[in-house]
Amino acid sequence: MKLAVLSFLGLVGMGSAFAPIATPKASSALQMSGEKVPCFGKAPFLGGEIFLGENYWNKLTSEYGSEETGTFLRAAELKHGRSAMIATVGFAFHKLGLTLDHISPHEYLSVTQGIKFADLQAMSPIDAIKAVPAEGLTQMFCAIALVEFYELTHSNGKIVEDSTVAPGLKPGGLTGDLGWNPLNVAVTDRRRLVELQNGRAAMFAISAWVSNEAINGAFPLPLPWN
């Protein structure tokens, strides 16, 4: 259950201060010139940079798509990474016993269906999410949908009313940035890269943990809760 709830919070976190790069403006010129579309987020490696999947990136952004396609792909990676980072925290908290049955003033997740937080804590994270009532999963879905709809219709934190096409439906319109930066954190390239790198690591981690939970021994390395 914690895994699901925190995964949802991770998607909401797409409005974090660390926004992706600004929407490019010269994709058609790049396509006409045959130049490669630059990619922000190359992985640092031994004092240099390594670009895994460069051939696929070039095909998707130059042959099949445009520079705006690259903006969308980077935003998708950013959102998945944010979700995975929160999911790893939720998964670890559940396995270590740091769950709502110890801190919530309410005993029940669902009174009508008799589901207690303590019942979920006694389950594995995979079984716990399966035990969440359909009404709870529907609430998560609707909350996520509202956030996605906000991004589709807003630009720089304000709703766009003078356009016939929603900002998020325009080329390069979806960036993963909701314009929410209450702490006024300076959004530098280094911070953007750190967020991407942590998100990538978290995607690998949560995939390995869930696999190990579903198939005991699938992850060959020792885990803190084993």
C-alpha cells in the first residue's frame, strides 16, 4: 500500500523545482540541416560522458521525430524517475516497518471493508497494494489525472485561455515542469543532471526489489530487510 501511495506522490512530484530544459525552438532547422539533436543528461563516466542508447535517440529525434520529440522523451524519463525515487522510499519504509499503523491516528484504511493499516503492514508490498480497495485505487488515479490535466492546460503556473490548443498538446509542450518552485531553488544544469541520475538509479532499484519480492532470490545482492 505504501508503495502505491508513494508512487502516486512521485507522479505529483513532477512539479518539482528541478525542471527539464526549456522547449527548443529550432527543431525544423536541425532536421533540414541533418544535425543531431543534442541530449541533456548524458551520464558522467570516468571524467567524461557516456550516452547509452545514442542510436535510438538519434532515430527518434531526427529520423522519426524532431527536437520536440526529444523534449517529450526527456520529460517522460524525468516523471518516471521521480515516481521511482518515491517508490523506492515507500518500498523500503514498508519492508523496514516504518508504516502508517505506527504513526496514523486512524486504525483503518477502509472501515467499510474492514482493512486496517496493520493488516497491510503484515503483508509484502505487492500483496498490500492488491489489498487496497478499488475505491482507493480510483482516488489515486483521479488525483494523478488532475495533475496531468493541470500540466496540459497550464504554462508557467498559469492557465492558458487564449489558445485553441492546450499548451501540453503542442510540440514540446509537455516538459514535466508545473512551474512550482516555492523555495525559489536555483535550477542549474548540475541539479537537473543529479535528479535524472538519481531517477535512473531508482528505476533500476525498484524494478529489482519488486522482482525479488515476486520471485525470491531474483536479486542476487543482499538487501537491508533480508
